Amino acid sequence: MKGLNTVALLLIIIGGLNWLLVGLFQWDLVGGIFGGMDSAIARIVYVLVGIAAIYSLRLFKQVG
């Protein structure tokens, strides 16, 4: 489980940094790296970030 938690945290950090760049500079890092927001790889990354966020909701029990 520790490995899965680490991967989820890494994906959430990537997603958060991507949103920071979108908010500050209107630049999508993930889309920029993988050929645009509509590319298959970028969409997969977005989906993985979302799944990681949903998975991480269970960590609230450990924090609270």
C-alpha cells in the first residue's frame, strides 16, 4: 500500500502543479509535454490524476 500511496501523492502533486501553471500562465504542462490536451497520453495522465485524487480521499481517516 505504501507504493500505491506514493504514486497517488506524486500524481496529485503533478496535477496541482499543472493547475498552478494553468492559473498563473494559462499554460498546460501536461498538454505541453504530451502534444496538447486532446492527445491520448495527456488524457490518460488527467484520468490517472483524477483517480489518484479519488483514491486519496480515504487518507482523510488517517489524518483526522
